[in-house]
Amino acid sequence: MRFERIFDDLEGQFAHHEQEEVRAVSEDLTRAELAQLTLADRFRGAEGHRLTLHLGATLRVSGTVQEVGSDWVVLAEAGGRRSAVVPLPGIAMIEGLPPRVRPAEESLRAPRRLGSVLREIARDRSVVRVETAAGSVTGRIAAVGADAMDLRSLPTGEPTSVPGSTRITVTLAGLLLVQLR
């Protein structure tokens, strides 16, 4: 009888250690999987959700996630119209980002980069407010290169060029926000 209790106890301990090992391996795999996820994957999982992005101490932009690229996110107003393009490196904090993720789909085409979205805005001749680390400028995007864009400023906020308009080059690395007016 006594040996049976010892064997039962040893079997119980073995089963407990086995469960602990499975749990530890599962946690390690979960952490490894989470380490592979990007902020873009999290934004893709949030399409259709309303978020508030903090781009600096006082600069915030809110909207519904409409489109996500590898290095940018487009937020829309309540009516579904594009309102802001935000480069991911400029985001400091995010309010309302759900834990869901959606990795980028495998496709033959490369994902759209920030430059292609900005060229689309330039073709539309939309008036934009551009926020950078150095300040804010209102104008129209005149040209978009690989790492910078030229903006024709509209100092008074008018829809057409006025005296005093200048061409300003903005580096994409310093870009925090392109908000459509």
C-alpha cells in the first residue's frame, strides 16, 4: 500500500511538471510570435476603428483607420473621407488600438509606400496642412521624391497661390502628419 501511494505521488508530480513545461513553452512561443508583429500589423487589425494618435506633446489627430501601408496609416473623418496621412515613425502613442492583428497579405506587388500616397494627394491638388518636427505649413504638395517632398505654401490658407507663397522642401523623415483641408 505504501509503495502505491509513493508511485501515485510521483505520477502526480510528473504530471504537474509536464503541465508546467507545456505552459512555459506555450508562453515562449506566444512571446516569440508577438515579437514578429509590427505596428502596421496592429493598425491593419484596427481598420474601421476610431483611434487617437499622439504625434507630440500637443499634436493629436483622431479618425477611423481607413488604409494601412508598411510605413503609414490613413485616418478618415466620420463621413469616410480621407482626412490625414500619418507616417508610422512619427507616432508616439495611440489611444484605442485593439489587440487584434492582421499581418500583411502575401502578394506579388510590393505594398504602397508613403511616397505613392503623397503623390496621389499631389495629383488631386488638395490643400494640406503638413506638420513636421520643425513646425506647420499649409499648402499643396508640388512634388514627391524618394525621401523628400516639395510643398507650395499657402501662407494665408487661401485655396490658390498668393503673393508670399514659397516652395518648401520637407524631408519624409521629419514628417509627422499630412492633414487634408
